[in-house]
Amino acid sequence: MNEILMDKNNLTLGNRLRAFAASFGLPRLIIAAFLLLLFIAAPFVGADFWTQISNTINRFSWNAILVLAMVPMIHSGCGLNFGLPLGIISGLLGATLSIEFGFTGPISFVMAVAIATPIAILLGALYGWLLNKIKGGEMMIATYVGFSSVSFMCMMWLLLPYHSPTMVWGFAGKGLRTTISLEGFYDKVLANFLQVNIGNLSIPTGTLLFFALLAFGMWAFLHTKTGTAMTAVGSNPTFAKAAGVNVDKTRLLSVVLSTWLAAIGILVYEQGFGFIQLYMAPFYMALPAVSAILIGGASVNKATIANVIIGTFLFQGIVTMTPTVMNNMIHMDMSEVIRVVASQGMILYALTRKTEAAK
Amino acid sequence: MKEKNMGKKLLSLLQANSVPVTFVLICAVCIPLSGLSVSYLLNEIVTRMGRNIFLILALLIPIMSGMGLNFGMTLGAMAGEIALIFVSDWQIWGIPGVVLAMILSIPISVLLGAFCGKILNMAKGREMITSYIISFFTNGLYQLVVLYMMGPIIPIKHFSIKLPRGYGIRNTVSLLNMRQCLDNLLAIKVGGVKIPVLTFLIIALLCLFIVWFRRTKLGQDMRAVGQDMNVARDAGINVERTRIISIVMSTVLAGFGMVIYLQNMGNIATYSSHSQIGMFCIAALLVGGASVEKASIGNVFLGVVLFHTMFIVAPKAGAAITGDSMIGEYFRVFVSYAVITVALIMYETKKRKVKSQMAQQLAQEQEAENE
Amino acid sequence: MNKTRMLLFRLGTLAILVAIAAVMMVVGRGHTVYLDNKKLEYQGQEYKTPYKVVVLVKGEQVAKLYDRERGSATNVGQNFEMTLEITQEKGGDETVATYQIKLPYNMDGVIINLPGYLAGLPEEAYLTEFVSTAPEEPEAEEEIPESDEFEMGEF
């Protein structure tokens, strides 16, 4: 008894800090500290603090749902969803078809969601079926399923019989453009809803609310019977099987959910950004989302809604802050390099954790 | 009866080589459609063989040691590029330039390879995705070095290489003074087709090295590690070290390969030459009938020929069919990715099958013991 | 024993590689040689140009120089060998001779003044470094591609 007490007293501040760093993850700590430093440095280099905050929140609102899409598959033990582009493609199909069918204004957003949903469910189901065949090798195959589908769709964007003059190349009269403006369709449709403007600070309340709704839905789902079963499948498939959970079906559901969220996520991203980006644009979209959730504290087999929110904020904070601050400070725009090293480093860190490698 | 047997054999042979067979079919359809002349096609294929085979051979060693497709070969490519940037700045021309670039790439490759190997040892069982992410991560470091440190920290003299702002390397670095110097030395023309004999000799040398290496103690160790890490460890093999060596070798070879590749191209696209090289090499290898755990020199050669035939004819054939040349471009990208996807799926399903078979066997044995 | 042998073997390999690299650096150093057929003044003396000089390098004609003309040749390594066919006066006879010039390692571009060289002046008189006088073209800042953008490239 005494010894234990002694031990506790011996825990110096350094030890405690080290323990904290170990539990929180050193890379995560470095990234958080870096962002903090950026925020502190911003006013000194002449960048307006509130503009920076607005930008960060804005970008947060665009990306948060894409990051949220990571959660179900991590829970069911399918790992990080590097196949996010598949869901994004469903969203793009929804977006382009909605415009093709002549919907305009806010209703085009609703229709895009409505069209994207069945496509996402179908593709997600196929994708989930595939991932059930190759348990243990999900991440690599997910990556390449994403790549294959994006490059396949590149051909399709050219070949599918789209006619809407706002979307096809003017001179050829066929084949979709690489970027399509959403003006007159659903540009900022969520962001402008209840938007708050105080001085330089502007908050896209609608988008945030939409994210909050989905995030709450996800949280609630994870607490239902099916949701807990999903977590059980992820943490201990043998046990889950013994408890009568249909492992394959649960995994399939998680993949469908993830794909659907990715489809919705890209639509929300587009409404904030103002453009639909086709062809190679979705190619590497999985990587920022993956690293964001990892920066937020998730691991390959554990993720919470809090991880999503913290991670997206940190990641987007760095993305928006580094160019301005770095440029003003040392007149060198190293933000690109910092972003790549930080985000990929974070993914590497997560992949090399011992506890998670034992599967 | 005999015929039936033959048919069965043929069928199983086709099944085992489904990927190359599919590619032969694709090529057979696309070549006439593309309207390209045979001599042009042959010339292109021979050039691309000389350009790419060395790089692809670099993939064989990690496959041998069970580490799968080394997406981290990009690291070697980056090392080769950095070496070539130096050589080009120092104005070393011709074959001496190529040799010097190869030597210079070795320390960089070893360093990067050791780093990659160490990390892969921490991520056993998911080497491929990890090596894939490592290639992105290292690309960030590469940019840091090439785009910011070259100039002020690492001396670069010539303004034909440096960006006008004073630091960083330009988007393209010309290798005019060593362009195709390996390919042109000893080159012979056979019926209008230029054959870069020296390049092929170097490739042959590497093939011999690989064949010899398989029989050495280290090569045997690698194969043992590839088959079963635990058994190998029990047999007294230092598994971690063997794996690191295998990645280092692959990275060094990839560095050499990149130098050969770039001397043929005649210039370096500083920020993009390496980015897709891993993917294309892997796709070519898989097209040749290799799998994630088994690949031979024959696969490399067959793969290069088939993959590149497809690569050359696809845009033209696509344009002939749909009237849009971009379709063909996208088609060949799609095929590259699809081939890798299919190969990965086949590998994983097979792995699972073997696992479940072993589990069944174990269960049966236990049952037998219980009785 | 085995370990020391291994170490020696490795050090040996390293030494050989370094040696090869060093040799390559000397052997492969490329220079552009500019040959000027121009009047030279040196220490108060004037050296006149021949009427015509034909320059051959490795058996190939690289330049035919009349008065105040400049030709160029590339050379790998520091030993530059050229054959000059010199016609002193218009209509006069040709004299053919082969010359070898040591090029300084550090110069990318080397200007050689032929009249000075032919008169047997010391190196500092006939040999100068070529510095590009063409103004740096005011290039627009090159776009650096995003690292993770998809690029097809050639393969």
C-alpha cells in the first residue's frame, strides 16, 4: 500500500506530461501545439484573427461530414475508409443528375441528396460485399477500389448522355466540364441559412446545423442495438459472432453508411465551395479526411464524434492558417509541405501503432 | 478422354494466367483499331522496355521477402532524381554523369530505404498500405528539400536549374547532356527498330544478380521470412534486419532504375516524375502475371510488353471508337488501377482461404486428439 | 575474423565507389568551349587574326571562323583536343595542326582566343570564363504543382 502511494508521489510533472503525451499521441500534440502557435502568431504578422477563425470554421463546415463518414467503418473494424472516393462519386452523380433534370435553387440540393442516396446504397453494398470477402486487407483494397472507380468515372463523365448546357463543354456539346459552377443551383444553400455576421466573423450556421444533425444521428445510431453490435464486431468479431451478431451484415451496413455519408459530405462540400469538381478531383479526397479523424484522436479501430470535430477543426485550421501566417512570417509558402508531412505523418503514426496491428 | 484432359489443363492454365490473357485480348483488339504501324509499335515497345524494366525488377526483392508490392519504391525514384539534379548542376555529362548519379543515389536510397523498412517493421501485416502512405510522406520531405532547401542550404549553382526566386528547383530539369547516352552507346538497328544494347546488358546483369541472389544465404533467409516470419525467427534468422535489407535493396535498385529511366526521357519533371512511377511499375508487373506474393523475372518482361502495348495503343484506339482521345487516356489509367485492384483482391481472398483451411485442419487434428 | 573481413570488405566497396565517383566527376565534367578568332592585345602587343580558321573536333568540323567570329564546341573532360586548319592570308596555304588545351575544372564555359593561343601566350592571356550576358528573362514565377494532385505524366 505504502509503496503504491510512494509511486504516486514520485510521479513528477515530467513523468505525468510524458504519460499524457503517450495517451494523447505525440504527433497529435505537436500538431495541436503548432496550430495554437499559428493562432497566437496570426495577429502579430498582420493577419486578422477573426477572418482566420471564420475561414477555419467555414472550411470545417465543408469538410466535417466527409470526416464523419470515417466513423462507421472504423467502428465495425473495416479500418480507415480509403475508399471514400466511391461515396464521393455517388454524390457527384446525384449532383450532376439533379442539375441535368432541370432542378434549380435549394430544391436542386434536396434532389441531389435524393438521387445520390440510392446510388450510394447500391455502390456501398457492392463495396461492402467485396470488403467482406477480403477481411484483414481492407485498407489497401479500399484505396484501389477508390482509384479504380474514380478513373472509371472519368470515362463515364465523358460518355454519359448529359445535355444541360450549364454542365457540358460548350464547343463539343457533350462531355461534362471539369468544374461546374453551382450559381443558381445550390451554391451556399446551407451556409446562407441563419448565417451570422459579426464584424469580420461569419458563421455558416446552416451547414454547421446540418453537420450537427448528422453527427447527432450517428451518435444516436451508435447507441442503438445495431450500433453497439457494430462496435462489438469491430472490437472483437469472435465474441460478436458468439453473441449472435451477423458479422458480415453488420460490416456491410457500416460500409453502406460510410459511403452514403461520403456522398452527402461531398454535396455539402460543393454547396460551400460553390463548384462541382469532376474527373480526377475526388482522387485523393480520402487522405485529408483520414488524417483529419486521426489527428482528432481516432485510431485505426476506434473513433468518436468528438474525434471528428476536433480533428476536422485542427486539420482545417492548419490548412487555412499556414499559408497566411507562413507567408507573412518568412515570405515562403511552405504550407503545402507542412500539410503533406503533418497529415501523412499522422496516418503513418496510426498505422504503426502496435496495439492496433494485432488483429 | 484425353481430349477432355487437355481441355481441362488448358482451362486451368488460362485461369491461372487470366490477367495476361485478358491483356493479350485487349491488345489484340486495340492494335488494329489504333492504326499504328508495326515498326512504330515495336520501336516504342523496345524503348519502353529499356526504360522501365530495371525499375520494375526493383519490385521483386520485397515480394520475395513477403512484404508485398513495394509502393515505397517511389523513395528510390526520389533519390535518383536528387542525384541527377546534383549531377546536372555539376555539369557532369554523358555516361560518367549516369554512373555518378547512380553512385550518389546510393546513400540517399539506403537512408530512405532503412527508414521505410523500419516503419514497415512496425506495421507488419499492412505493409502495402503503409508503404503507400510512406511514399506520400516522403514526397512531402522531398518537396521540402528540393523546393526550399536547394539553393540556400544545399548549394545549387546554375540558374537553368534553380527557380528565378533564388531557391528551389525548376519544374523541369534538362538532362540534355546525358540524354539517352546509355541507350545510344552500342545501339544497333534491326529492321528500323533501335535496340539499346547497353541498357539491355545492364538489365541482363541485374537479372543474373537476382537469380544469383536468390541462392545466397541472405536470399534464402528472405524467402524463409516471406513464407513464415515466426518459423524463420525460430530458425535463428533476424527477421527485422532481413526485411529492412530487402527494402533497402529494392530502394537502391529503384534509384538506379530511375536514373536509367530519366536518361532515356531526357529531362526530369522535378515534382511529378516519381509520383506515379510506383503505380505504373506495379501495374506492369501484375499484368505480367505476377501476384502479391510471387513474381518472377519472366513476369516483368511479359508485363512490360503487354502493359506498354496497351499504354501506347489505348489513346488511339479509344479515339477511333469514341471519337475522343481523352477516353483512351482515361481508359489506360483505369486499367492500371483495375489490374492492381483485382490482383490485391485475388491475393487477399487466397490468403483467407488458406487461413480457413489451416484452421479447419487444426480443428480436425484437435478432434482426432480428443478421440 | 569473419567480422573484420566483412568490415574490410564493406570499407573496400565504399572506397571503390567513392573512387569511381571521383573519377567520374573529373572524366565526365562537361565544358562548352568558345573559340574566338579575334584580335588580342596583351602586354602592349597586338596579335593579329589569321584570315580563316577551320576547327575540327574529333574529326568533325565544328566551326569555320573568319575575323571576329566565334565558334563553339562541347567537350567532356579537361583535355580539349582540336585540329585547326589555318589560312593566314586570303588565297594562302593551309597549315594543319592539332592542339591540346587543358580546361580549368571550374569553368562551364571557356573562351579561348585563338590568335593569343597560337602565339603561345600564357593561359591567363588567351583563356577567359564565359559568363552568360543574356539577361535573365523575366520569367513568371513557375507554378509548383500540388503534391497530391493526380498527374498522368509519361511512362
